[in-house]
Amino acid sequence: MTTTTSDARASGPRSVSPLAPLLRRLPHNVEAEMSLLGAILVNNRAFERVSEFLRPEHFVLVENARVYEACSRMIERGQIADPVTLKPWFEQDEALVQAGGQAYLLRLADCAVTPINAAEYGRLVHDLYLRRELIALGEDVVNRAYAPDLGDEANRQIEMAEQGLYDLATSGSYEGGFEAFEATLATALRVAEAAHKRQGLLSGVPTGFRDLDNKLGGLHPSDLIILAGRPSMGKTALATNIAFNAARAWRTEPGPDGSGTRTVDGAVVGFFSLEMSREQLATRILAETTRIPSDRIRRGMVPSDKFPDLVMGSRELQKLPIFIDDTPALSISAMRTRARRLKRQHGLGLLVIDYLQLIAPSPGSKHDNRVQEISEITRGLKTLAKELEVPVLALSQLSRAVEQREDKRPQLSDLRESGTIEQDSDVVMFVFREQYYLERAEPSQKPEETDDKFQKRHQDWMQRCERAHNIGEVMIAKQRHGPIGNIKLFFEGEFTRFGDLDPRDAGDD
């Protein structure tokens, strides 16, 4: 039980809200702090039970924080920390002198609890610290809302509050840590079982493309997958195709204990569309399903005989578990809040973000350049994937360096603005369509060139165009859990649709 000590010498506690009663004090428990420190001084092994999550700043009394910090330094050096060995540390420490000097250390030792209970006392100290920080955060939110700064919009204040709450929730967490190999092995076996039930092909969310799924084994939970390419290569088209295929394949079954359901195939999809509106995105998916060009759907030029297909296609799509958020310039903290809500309400299984460079930096963050901003964003996306335990498919633009080369196929070095995109991601894929570049490079006859030579060169160009017609390549340049390589897909630009290519037409990778 938490006790409030009236004579506690708090290290500069923040003032409480003026709306609170005057006698209300910040949460603290000096006795718990002293008992924990006593346990450490009597038996240094008690420190091992709290060192992972407890920090000196978590103590409410300055002298207790100093004692804990000194114990930490000595124990980590392999030395013994007790009232005798700590005496030289505090002969000149004003805070401890005022508390009683070595007599205070002996008093702490008298308050010791057994080492086995040290972890519980440590969690109590940590919990009270979080409560004090939560109060301070609440006061900051109130004060900022009262401030007459018209440039500080309410939505931005909300994002800053969300970011502050998330940082507080993840700071010094005592969850996690080492897990017995037996438990880890059981998890791996469950993944293998799920793959076996899918005829051994997939252990992750299916993309719906035969060769891509064979190469990746699906999109794995907790993975950050980067899909990059130059404009007009088909990044958004491929991402929407994957989202549609995963949602269409979504299937659940009752849980092992008979309560609730679990996903056995496909996924509930969340789509952050930072570039296109949700209507444009829905039109693209509708065009893919009905095979009616999206521009005709937008302009109302659907032929009468095709209109029933449009109606039936829209009815089918309404049943798919796809949720689109087209709010522009969202920050990672805002995405995290919305994705967590979707996970809680609908069981999110795949998150798609179009595209990475349009994500706004976190509120209050200050970076010297865009590279640092992108680094923070990619780290945030990887953290989000691990926290939600879902694959995060993030689209990314490539630098213009691709255009300067004769061979336009992208490379990892072309990832725009930050090497941490490659570093933080589990999979990096590039979309490439040679047809796009060939159509814009029709040769013209040079003044010194003979007609025969030009005709031969033009014929070669036409043959290359024919071979590249409606062919798209997905180049897996990095994969942590499997092979890399190129995959050819069929691409219909009219319907913004990728599909499996006939193996006889695919050629060699």
C-alpha cells in the first residue's frame, strides 16, 4: 500500500494543479525506497532484481537517489557496496551529510527487506515515479492548453500529449527481458504449424502473388518491409494489390480454448494513405477488381454493359476488412495511436503506409537535417511493427540517382535521404518497370547515321519494348529471413493491377 510521508524531503516536487486540494501531495513512499536500498546494502544480489528498470531519478529523495547510484557503480565494477565501502563516497556529499552521513547508511541497512522481495519494492518505487511524471505531464497539457499561443494548434498539442504518454509508458519498463528457450521454441513451433496448415508455403500474411510469397513466405509479424521505387513504377498499385489480396484471403477460426477467434489466413488491413485520398484509393481497388479503367470510373464513363460489374464489385469490396486513413502529414505518434485502436477494435493484421517521406516528424522533435528525421521515422515504424506484432509495409521514394545511370534498376544505395531505411528494415523491395523507360527513349536518327544502321537500332528498341511490355519486376534486395532475388509480375497499367506471370513468360531471374 502506498503511504504518504508528510516530512519527506522531496527533490523539488512539481506543484500540483490549482484545481486540486491544497493538502494533496505527489505520490511517494519513502519507506519503500529505504527498505529497497537496505536490501541492496545487506545483499548486493538484490540489485540484480531491479537494475534493469530502476534508475536513480526514480527515487523521490535526493539522498536515496545518490545511494542507489553509488551502489550501482560499485556493483557493476564488481565491488561490494555496503555502509563501510560507501563511506568515502559520501564524506563530501552535502545531501547525505544533511541526512545523517554514515549513520543514514546504517539506518538504511536496518530497514532491509529480504532480497526476494526487492523486485516488488523496486516496482513500487518505479510505479510511484511514473505517477509523479504522469501528474507533471497532465499539468503541462493543461498549462499548454491555457497558453494564448495561437500558433500551437490543439491537434498538435494532442499529438505531443500522446507522444509524452507513449515515452512515459516505454521508459524504464520492467516488462520483457530474457525468456526461457522452451517458451521461445514453443512460439516457433506454432509459427511452423501455421505454415504447415497453409500447405507449407506461408508463415506470414499472404501477398497474393505466387512467386513473391514463395520468396518471402508471406509478410511476417513484427517486420518492417520497405517497398521503394521511382515515381510511376507502380509502388502504390502493388501496395493496394497486396492489401486487397490479404483482406480478401482473411479467414478466422475459433480460438484454442473455444473463446474468441484467431486469424488463420489473410489479414485485417490498415492503410495510411498520406498522398492519395481514400476515394482515389478505393477507386484504384475497384478498377482492379472490375477491370474497368479507374479514369473511366472517376469521369463517369462506365459503359452500360459494365455497370452491373461495377455494382457487384463494390458490394464485394464492402465486405473486405480494409480500413483507410487519408489524414495528411501524420506523425509516428499519431499513427501509433490510431493503429493501436484499430488493433484493439478489429484485430489489425497488416499495416500499409504510403509513403514514408510524407510522415511528419514527432511533435517537439528538433533535427538538424532531413536524414535525422527519416532515421527517427524508420526507427518508429520498426518499433510500431514489434509493438503491434504485425508486418508494416512502408512505401519509399528513391533518389534521382537512378535516372542518371544507363541501367535504371535501383540499388540499396538509392534509398532516399537515409541509410537507416536499409538498416532498420527487415525486407527491402524495389519496383521496376523497364517499359516505362523504354517508351521514353525511342531512338532518333543521328546526322551521320545511315538508314540501315538506324533501322537496325530502331528494330532492336522495338524488340526490347515488346519483351518488356506489361512486365514489372519486384527486386528483393534485402531479406533477413530468406533469399534475395528478382520476381517478374504481369502489370496492367490501365487497371493499376499486378498479377502473377505465366512461368513460360517469366524468363530467367
